Amino acid sequence: MSKEVKPESVSLNALGTAAAPESELLCIYGTGDLGRSLGLRLLQSGYRVVYGSRRPQSCGPLPQGAQVMSHAAASQSAGLVFICIHREHYEFLEALAPQLKGKVLVDVSNNLKKNIYPEANAEYLQRLVPGAHVVKGFNTLSAWALQNGPTDANRQVYLCGNSAEAKQAVAEAATKLGFSVLDRGSLSAARELEDFPLQLFPEWRLPLRVAVGLTAFFFFYVLLRDVVYTYVYEGKDISFRIMVSLANKVFPIVSLIMLALCYLPGVIAAVLQLYRGTKYKRFPNWLDRWMLCRKQLGLLALGFAFLHVLYTLVIPIRYYVRFRISARIISQIKDNETSEFDNTSAWRSDSYYSVGILGFAVYLLLGITSLPSVSNALSWREFSFVQSKLGYLTVFLCTLHTYLYGWNRFLKSYAYQWYTPPGYMLSLVLPSVVLVLKLLLMLPCVDRTLTRIRQGWERTDPEDDSKKSLLT
């Protein structure tokens, strides 16, 4: 093992320039997937890497340029050690406490479930090696993320520990790897960091609950109006329509409502700012939470729209539809009848399909630009134009598509089975409210005031009041 070059003993080469000092040596305990991926990233970032293994001679292939030694030998050669092993194998570290004294130990472990142990893994490690400086970090990154770099993974590295110097050393290494660092405080925050990777879609919980709730409500609502009502009053069993017909009614209803829910909080926020006359007052917590999950609401809404398109394409090949068409043709031949062409119906149906196709196309554009790989390539103005301007255009087209579907059915008494409106009528309420409020906010006098507020003007601005007093 070569010795580190000290600043006072820097040699000069023949040209009189100082020789470059050796790069910093870091140690990794553990030669699994995470340990190998971390070592590869460290080597690519200019560090030297030595692995500590209980079987140095048979630990499998390691990144080119890395060394492998026993745990004791590796711990003596580096001041910063990454512990890339499972908690249940920590016991051997207690015997290495003298060699690890004063060193920085980075605990990157996670558990399979929450609250398996009475204390966090990092706290347990600190208890085993009391003379070391334990820092919890890098546990929110996967081996895949480390191999592909921060451009294809989460850029955030969370750290916590009781030593500020130790955290600074780990933060410098993380920054050199291309990650941004967030200090979460003392080692008591380790359990919180260890629970991060165990969370299952935390940002999707509220949108998923909304989607499931709306789907369940409208499914039973349409089932009651279509299937149950027909069986009770006409004695017909049309339960087979549950699989396609009812689903193709529920999916577009839920999609339109959830799309409106993406843009309603923005309208509410604008109304609140106009009412308060300032942008510096916090929104209510429920509105903040609502606005933070708009992306997830939109993607789920797009998924329901996809299902609506697919189910609509299936309709012509359904047995029920083919049977109805054949029966009608045979009936007209027997009765020697001919249906006249209805120009109004042709216009309505073509407009209905055309607007639906355009709405779905813009819908897709919204979904694509919300992906990080696409949105990172757009400027803020471009992203805002797509998500805001084209977003409201999507709401308008999809709402118009639904109005054309209903046409004049709201005037027919048979549409109100059991005195209840059809499901598509209920789905029009929320997007119609959003569009009307947005039109009001776009009025020149309202838009001018809202723009001033968002630029920092306040209705009770002392500086503005002083200018008025000077003018008078």
C-alpha cells in the first residue's frame, strides 16, 4: 500500500513542478451490489477505494482499480468507512472498535419493515463502536441509482449524525459524486431516514384514494340507474353490460372530474390572493396538500382517459352491438323501411368524436411533459405554457366532448331514472365551475390586479400608501 504524500514533503520533478498528491482513500465494508456500485462511482469521481471483506480472496468481481483487504487492514488505511452490510451482521464491528476509533462510519443500511428493531441501525452501530463518528446517509439511493449517476436517479442525499465534522466529510464526498445534500440533524433522525425507502407511493396516497372513491361511487350509481332500474321496471337482465358499457361510462366520468381537480386548486388560490390582496399569506394546509398532488391527479386522470379510449374502440366488435345492428337491419328489411339520413345527428356525432380526439391528444401532451426527463428539457415558460394554457384547453375540450355526448338528453324525462340525473351530467359540474371561474379571472381588470399581487404588490402596502399621501 502506498503512503499518502504529505504537503511538506512534496517532491519536484525535472521540470520544477510539484507532483500531484494522491487522491483520498475511502473504505467500503461489504462487496454486495450496493458496495460494488458505490465503489464504482467513487472511483469514477477520483477517489481511491479499498474494500474490507471477511473473505478477501473470494469476494467476487470488484470495480477495476479497487483493492480488497480484511476488515481490520482496510479500516487502518482510510478515515471514512462506508458500512454496506445488513444490520444482522454488525456484531463483528464491535471487535474492530479500537481500529475504528475516531473514524467516520457511514451507515447505508435499511430494513425490510418499519419498527423491526427498538433502535435505528445507525444508533445501534454507534453503540457498538462508541469511539467512531457514525453518520446515516446514502440509504435512500439504490445500487441502480449509484451505477447510473444522479442524472437518472434521485439527486438528494440525506445525512444525520452527531458530529458536524463527520457530516461535512460525508457531504463533500456526496457532492463530488454529483448529489445534493440535505442535513437532517443529529443521529436521532436516523430512524426517519431509514423509513424513507419503506414508504409506498407516499405522494400518490391521496390521489389514489380520490380515484378509488370516485370510481366506486359512480360505478354503483350507474349500476343502480342502468342495470337495477331496468330489471325492476322492465324485468330485463342486462347485467352483462357491467363489463364494458358501465365501465366505459365510469372511466370518462372519473377522468373528467379528476382533470378538473388538477386545476381547481389553482383557481381557488387565485381567488384567495385577490380576496386577501397579497401573495405573502400562506394558503390553508388542505389547499397546499391539494396543490402538491396535482401531478399525480393528472396522471391518474390520463390513465382513466386511456381506458375510456380502449373501451370505446372495443364497442363495435361486441356481441351485443353486432346483434343489435343485425336485428335492426333484418327488421327494416321485413317491414320494408328505410331510415332517413339526419344531418343534425351527423354533425353532432362527428363533432363529438373530433373534439374527443383533440382533447385526448392535448391530454397526452400534458402527461408527457410532466415526466421529469421531458420537463427538465423545457424552460419554465415552456413548461408553464403547456401545463397551464394547454391544460385549461384540455379541460375545455373534454368538457365540450361530454356536452356533445349529452346533447339534448337533459330535456328528456326518460333520462332521469328514479329522479336521478345521468352520471355524465354530474361529471360536468366541477369542470364547468373551473372554466367559468377561469374566464372571470381572465377579465382584464381582474387579471391586471392578480398579476400585480403575484409580482409583490399588496393592497395595504405601506410604501404605496406613502406615495398616495405625497401626491395628495
